[in-house]
Amino acid sequence: MTDPVDRTDPVRADRPGAVPSEPTDRARTGDGAGADRRERTGRAERAAFAQVEAELAARGFTRMVFELDRISSLLDLLGSPQRAYPSIHLTGTNGKTSTARMIDSLLRAFGLHTGRYTSPHLETVRERISLDGEPVDEARFSAVYHEVKPLAELVDDRSAEPLTYFDMTTALAFATFADAPVDVAVVEVGLGGAEDATNVIQAGVCVLTPVGLDHTEWLGDTLQDIAVAKAGIIHPGATVICAAQEEEAARPILQRCAEVGATVAREGSEFGVLRRAVAVGGQVLTLQGLGGVYEEVFVPLHGAHQAQNAAVALAAVEAFLGAGARRQLDVEAVREGFAAASSPGRLERVRSAPTILLDGAHNPQGMAATVTALQEEFAFSKLVAVMGTLADKDAASMLELLEPVVDQLVVTRNSSPRALPVKELAALAAEVFGPDRVEVAEEMPDAIEAAVALAEEDVPGELAGVGVLITGSVVTVADARRLLKR
């Protein structure tokens, strides 16, 4: 919408004897009217987006139905938007979102227009669908939703189960990317791989981050079962970038590659981290890529696990852009891409004095990586943790990993309907930490307040070495981030 025409006195200020004139009442009225229109438009867009969010939520935020017929039918009705661009597809147990964000940043450093689809979100569902590194705005999200909605209702009417929340956001992402249009989509699975709604893309480059035991109620009780499910994103002719895996997980991944004729590059063989050094605000890496060695690469993220994610991201972008034994990517562009990378909620500092870190570790593998990073890269003289987790997670193992690096613990409950009740978490924590080191707060604001008070207690002078870590679930981090980022 254009602003009203400026109707001030046309006398030029540089004309001899002229002075700048005051705007007329009509001009002031016009400017005010324009501001009013913009405000009304903004309110209307916010209201429309809130209605879209409510309709999506009504499909059941946590409802899961694993089969591809419904999403395939919907995308067919939409004209198969996922075929309008090439994709890089990511699965694994930990590190998917961070790796996806690094891939996105690298691709943009090479001048490509990107679409990125990740989950879950921290503050708004718009975070799941990004164009050129930024979440889509409310107006665009709502517009695409209303294009998809009538076709989704047709599919619902024909199906035994209606489309899920994740089915819908997946379709919205693919349609948004086609409309943009993007040069490449970076797509993270929601859960598993073979029967995940994203597995309609049949990507030319597939990425497997480390596979561990998680979501066992849906994917199976063994690493082999989980790896089989995740390897389902590998389709004929794909190039597979595979992080280091335990042998039980590696076998089915390599078997799948052999079955479908996919080419695989493995961390520790074709690519990897050669050297890493802690730096202010992150780390400096030397990476072995598919096309050669990349030195002096600054990544503004903490931990050896993020260095591993960086190596995987680089190899994926090399594979997509055609780098290899005879061609290396431009090193300066690689440095630029990594330097611009971010991963909210992954050892993210949101406050100082005391330092407050948010970390979405939600399983033993993730917590082990977080603890290692805390030990190697932070020098806290006193650290208090706030923890809230989901009922289906291995809370006891996460507590055991956290205990050696934490002085005191505040247990709480996050906003998920699947949250582990505070009393149950407190009982587990008391067994690991001892009852004297555990406090209970039913609500997140009280938990943060209690943790800060404990961190500051009996600390003379500056609070530079004092910290609070909020962890245990992405939902816990999202709840805390909404409070602390205001």
C-alpha cells in the first residue's frame, strides 16, 4: 500500500529567500489516515493468522498418523508443488534442525533462494516455513493456508483419518516454496522417515544425523529398527550424507543405500572435522569436505556436536552444488555462510548476569552433547538448571548426565499436554541429585525466578561466573524463551 501523496508547499528550500513550509492540515490528515489504514491492515492480518492457527490446532497438535496417502492426495490436488524445486532432506535423532539451518545459510551464501521447513517451532508456527532464512509473514501464511484449506477438506472427506497438523504444515511449506519460488528446499522430517509426511519429496540429497534411541513407541525399540525407519528417506539415485553412526544403526542405512543404488559419503571417511578450537561466541573449525579442506571456519554455535553438524552441512551443500574430488567450493562463501548461521534454543544465551542459557536437549544423546559443551566451553563457578520434560522421555538418564555439572536443580512442568508431572520428575531428581539440591516450581515463571535466586545466592561480587540452564525439552525452551525474550 502506498502512502498518500505529499501535499506540502512545493516551494523548494534551496530557492533564495525560501524557508521550509509546514505541512498543511490536509497533509497531516493524509499521513494520519495512512497510518490508521496500516494499523487496521495489521490488525486484520493478525486476526486472520490467529484464526488459521486455531484451525490448525484443532487438527490435534500431537496427533500422529503415519501413512502417506493423505498428504500425497492433497499435494496431487495442489499440482505437486514439491516437484517445482530440488530438495535436501534431513533425518536423524539429534542435530537435524541445527544442520538444516547451517545448510540453509550456506546455500544462501552461494546466492540461492532457499525454503526451509523444520519442526517443532519455538514461538510461532511461521518459524517452520522460512524463505531466505526468515519465517514467512502472517499475511503470506494465511493466504497460502486459505488456498490449501478447501482441498484439504476434500481429502478429509475421503479419508478415514483427517489430515494431521503436521500434514497441513508440510503441504503449506511445499506450496509456499513453489509460489516464492525457491531454488532449493531444505526439509527436515517430523518423525522417523519412511512414513513421515515429508517423504513425498524423494530428494536428490539425503542427510542422516546421528541416530539414537528416541520415539521408541513409534519407531521401534532398537537402534536397528529406528535406523530402518529413518533410512526410508533414501530413494533411488540419491546422494546420502551420513554422520558417524553406531554399527547397529549404520548397517541398515548402508543396506538401504545398496538396495536403491544411492551413493553414500560417511563422516570419518569422506568428510569430517579435522580440528576445532573454542572461540568467543562459538568455535573455529578446520573441516574436511568432499572437495577439500576448509580452514578458519567460524561457527557461532557451541559444542563438538555443532562442529559435527557443520561438517555434515558442508558435505550436503557440496553434494548439492556438485563439489567433489575435482572441485572445491569457494572457501570465502563457506566462511560467510557458517558465520551467519544460528540455531535458537541450542545453548542460546538470552540473559547475562547471571547468564541464562536455553538448550532443547530432550533425550540422553542430546543431553550428553550439552553437558560436554558446558564442560569444554563455559567456566561457570555456579550453575543452576531448570528442567521440564515430556512423559515419554528418558528423564532419569538425562538427570544422571546433568548432575555432575549442576549445583542445584529446579524441576517444573512445560506447557505440553504430554509433560511429565512435576511430582514424578521431582521424585526422579531427588534420587539423582539428593533432595537438598532439588526445588519444585509448578509454573515456568516461578521456576525461572527460583533458579535465578539460587544462582545469585551467596555469590559475592560480580555474577560473571554464575549461570542458569533451562533444558529438558524443546517445549520447555519455547515456554522460557517467550518469557525471557519479551
